[in-house]
Amino acid sequence: MATTKITNPELFDLGSLNTALQLPSGTTAERPTSPSTGEWRYNTTTNLIEFYDGADWRDLQSEDIPPIPSENFAIVNWTGNGTSQSITGVGFKPDWVWIKEKTNSSSNELYDSSRGATNFIMSNSTNGQAVNAQGLQSFDSDGFTVGNDGAVNAADDMYIAWCWKANGGTTSSNTDGSITSTVQVNTKAGFSIVTYTGDGADGTVGHGLGVTPEIVLVKRLNSTGNWSFNGSFGGLTYGTNKLVLNSADALTSDTNEVLAATSTTFTAGQSGSVGASGGTYVAYCFAPKAGYSSFGSYTGNGNYQGPIVNTGFEPYYIVIKRTDASSNWQTFDATRDPQNPATKVLFPNDTTDTQNLLGGDYGILNRFSNGFQITNSSYAGSTNFNVNGGTYIYWAFAKDASTYTPTTTGAYKGISYTGNDYGNAVYDTINTSGLSWIKSMSFTEANSVFD
């Protein structure tokens, strides 16, 4: 095709136009097969302008600029009133809302705007989708509205919701795979909600992220079935093994569930959990984003001072699961535990209310500005966190760094005690003492500093 080089700026003067320049457009699958370096187009799958750099197609959202956490993930807590109430303070219109009662046993109820308000599934159950007219009733501009159901709003009971943003409820048809899916995607935050119907034949399903997801979490809607937690980190391998969100089980063999994932699709195998013919499914897909989300693993050391995990940000929300042996999924967040150490946990695979694992003087998890550390191995439930040689995965999201208020409560404590000549055990410390400065008040002795 002949090309014309414009050398006179006046021939390309758009200053007087009240319209816009339209780029060539098409889906991810319709990208030019032999593009030239510098080509630009509008991708209707990701709703982003992209360019070809000579090796890959890249969008204009720089991978070096992390998403603002508060615009994409939020945690809200409330006290039920037994009638109906609007839960605000999320900061955006949420698209995936995971609700758990904190003060009484109840199911984890999960709602998303792709499936629509009142339609819920439970992370602790194999049940398919059900309707709860008194559950989450609407997705609102700054939160959501709940009815009077006990799992979301019983009078005087306390609740928490973890909220993710996708695309404000706006979905699009995705034909990247052999199975046409309905996708709602937030590419900047690495999150998409995908609904599809299985074909029973290892079908590929478009997820819309534009990068390969590290987590693909699938639940069947029109029948019972396990939650299939698939990924590519911490021992998880697509097509080889998986975890089950509604179970404490260790990694199990996976040869018929999510078999593979690429930058455009994941492959749903023939298992009833992800791809049975006529089965309807929802998938939540995640890709890590620097400064916002991190998915990884650590190996336990069996010590009180456990492994340090670098996430690159201060974790606001953390889920931990042992993969080489049975253990509950464990959820921590900074709204229930605003200071270190974090000891209050909820279980995605269980109906139990908030458990204070140790409380008092012994910690479980300390959050740092760039990660976290497991700080206990000495109680019966420690298999969930830090068995020597145990393998654990984590799933973490950040909060805006500028919104953190340093907590001084519990950071320092002065203690006096009387010696007994054969060794004192001084337990009245601040959870675990990182620095101790000791000086006798009744004898001439040197200052002793330990860390």
C-alpha cells in the first residue's frame, strides 16, 4: 500500500476540529499478524490504546506505574441493623464483594456485578449460585446496600467486606478463546471477572487481562462443585495441580481443570468444576501489579522469628494457605488488626467467626512497609503458618502508603521487675521484644542492650 509522508504541518492541523482522531481498532485476537514497529491501534478487548514495540504489543499504561490501591481495593466494616442499610466508604463502585460476619458463625457470601446483585456463592461451600433477596441488594457508587439477612446484616452483629473494582458493572463479549465469554476487566489493577459456559472439551476462555494471570479461581454456578484455585506460583502449576478454596486440603492433582493460561485465555478442562458441557461458571482472574498486589510463597523455618516475605508494599490484606499439607485458608487484614502483630483471622473455607489465634503476648504476623513476617511457631495451630520445611502461598493487596498512620501503641513499653537469683521470665512485654534495654535500679551495673 502506498504511503504519503506529511511534511507540511498545515495539512495535518486538527486544531479547528471538534471531533477526534480515530485509530484502527479490533480485539486482541484481531491484532495484525505481522506488525511493524511503531504501529498503534485501539484494543476493543482491553479498551486501551496499544502499540507494537518490535517484539510485543504494549498498552499506554506503563507497568512501572502501579495502580492506586484505594481506587481498586477496599475493606469496609459495619454493624448490622436488622433491616436494610447502605454500606459506604469503599471509595468506588465495587464489582466483587466478599462478605463475612465477624461475631457469629456464618457463610462467606460472594457477590459480583457481572452476575448481578442478590446472586451469591459461598467460598466455604460446594453449592452453586443462589438468590438472596435480603443479601447484597445493589452495587452503589461508594459501596453497596444490604438487606436484613443474618449473613450480611443481623442487628448488632459485626461484618466485614473485601471489595475489588473491575469495570463498574460494564461487561463485554470476549471471543479470544474457543468459548465466548463475558468479561468485566480492570487491566490496570490486574483483575477480571469472567462468566462462561463449559463445552466439555478443554475449551479456551478469554479473560481480558492482556497478561497471563497468576490466579484463576473458578466456581460452577448451575450445580454443586468445588472451588478450583489454580495458579503459577508457590508450587501451583496450571494443568498439574490445584487447591480447593472450600477445603483445607493440600495441593491435589489437576489434569482436567485449568490446564493452561496465556495473556489472552485460560484453558478450562473437562472437569465438572471448570468445564462440563452446559455448566455455567464464574472465574476471578488476577495478575500481580507492582506496589498493589503480590502472589507468592515462602518456606517455613519452624522458628519464633519466621521467614520474612517481601511484597514491595505494606500488606493491607493477606491470605495464607499451606500447600504441602492440610490447613485452613487464613485471612488477615489491617482493619481488624491495625497494629502488629496480627492475630485475628477469618477462614474462607469455614463458617467460623473471627478467631484471635493467640492474642496477648505472642504474635502471628507482623506487617512491614515492604512485606510481612510470620512471628510464631509455638502453638498447636502453627501448622497453618510456619512448620519447618512447610510450603505456604500468600495472596496480598496494598493500601495507599499515604493513608497509613504509624501506630505507637504497643511499640514501646517500660517494665520493672525484681530479680530472683535463678532467672526471671518477664512476660509483660510488647508481644515480642525487638530491642530490650536493661539497667539495674538498685546496683551499680552496666546497661545491657539486646536485640
